[in-house]
Amino acid sequence: MDKCKQKHPKKSSQEVSSIEWETIEMSEEEEDIINRMYKLVGIKWALIAGRVPGRTAEEIERFWLMRNNDYYKGQKS
């Protein structure tokens, strides 16, 4: 198989550009858990999501990226 194809797999049709993300609201308690867990385990989103009832790893990651990315910080009203 071509090395270029292995390095850069095609995106699935289900992937969404980060520009299209909607803001995820978290309670103060959820934010606290996410922040503390991130300091302990880093980007292990599934592990963090296991500590936040009702949240998926994808939601946790998206929330973290939006909260800690300069682009999204400027978008807040």
C-alpha cells in the first residue's frame, strides 16, 4: 500500500469541521471534574468521560478544545 495513503487516511462523511461545532454547556461540577482529570491523565477523553455521567468522550474532548482554544475564546459573547 502507498505510504502516503497510510499516513493520510480519508475522512469519513460523519466527521464535522471544528468550525461547525456548537458550544457544549457543562455545569461547574462537570468542568471541575474535567479539569482535575485532565491534570491527572491528560487527553484520555474516554477515561475522563467515565467520571462525568451522561457525557461521551467526544463531548468532553470538544468541550476541552473549545474552552482552551484561542479561536473559540474570541467567539464567546
